[in-house]
Amino acid sequence: MTKYFKYFLYLYVFIGYSLSIAGSYDDFFKALHFDHPEVVERLLARGFDPNTSNENGVPGLIVAIQSDSPKSALVLAKSPKTKVEFVNSLNETPLMLAAIHNQLALAQVLIDRGAEVNRPGWTPLHYAATRGHRDMMRLLLDHDAYIDSESPNGTTPLMMAAYTGTPLAVKLLLEEGADPTLANSDHTTALDLAVRTEHAQSAFYIRAFIESWFIQNPVNE
């Protein structure tokens, strides 16, 4: 009888523990989706793993960023147990996603915790330039982001800004030293992209800087 009693006691404890874990899991991802940082903090204080992935295998930090939950994302990024350098299925890092979503405070925490500003291929600066997020671009450049970094097909942040960003983002990159003469693997330059997408102001800035570049670097015939 005692043996069976112990068995049922263990079973009761195990079921209770499993339900508790399941409840915490659901609470965690609801908090991330609806940006309830106090719930996230409470769960982490109880020992919940901040790197837990959802049913699709996406870690909590990525879920928070993509759910436009900046407060919850910041709580996770600040947790010493949270991994800040990893990639999702599209080879994007948390810093790249913070850059494209213009989450400045989050980007600063990620950088402070060792997230890579420069990486092979697409970079956070490419992502910030794509949306024309100038403050984010300045933050990355202030932390030594390589201004002419090339994507797998040779596209630079300036090309992305010329194609989809704002003229002031183009101007910022040019003023910070981006090379307007570079071409990608399709032999397309930032000026080509600005003209193709009818971004007249961006094209104006790029032409002006190209002319200035050739004046300072004359071609010897």
C-alpha cells in the first residue's frame, strides 16, 4: 500500500509540474505577443528559460521583436541568460531585426552584450538603410559598422537606401564616407537604383557626391 501511495504521490507531483511548465510556456508567449514585460520578468525570475522557442522553433527574443513588443524584447535582451547572437531561418540576427524595426534601445543593449555589428553577407546596417532609419544607422556606424559592407550579390547599404530608403538616409551614408561608385554583381550602382525607382532627390545627392569624388580622385589618362 505504501509503495502505491508513493507512486501516486510522485505521479501527482509530476503532473502538477508538467502543467505548471505548460502554463508558463503559454504565459510567456502571450506576454511576448501582447508586450507584457512584467509577466516576462516574473517568469524569468521563477527560472523560465528566456531562450525557449515557440511551436515553430522561433526563440522568444525574435518573437518579441517581430510582434512589435519592444518592452518585452528589452527585458529578454537584458537577461544574462538570453542568447543575443543567433540566426533565424532567414539567417537574420536579433540585431538585424532590431535595426529594420528601428528599436534603438534594444539595438544598444544587444550591441552592449556582444551582438555582431559586422557579419558576412547582409548586415544590420543594410537593414536599417532599407527603411531609412537614420538614428539606427548612426548608432551602428558609431559602433564601427562597415559602411560599404556587401551582401552576397554585392549590394551595399547605400544601394539599399537608394532603392527603398529616404533621401536623407542616402545623404547620411554619403556624408559618412560610403562609396557611390561601387556596383553589385549585376553591375548596378546606387545611382542606377535611385534612377530606376524614380527617387530624384536620392539621385541628386549621389550624382553630387560622385562628381565630388572624381574631382578629389582625378583619373589619369
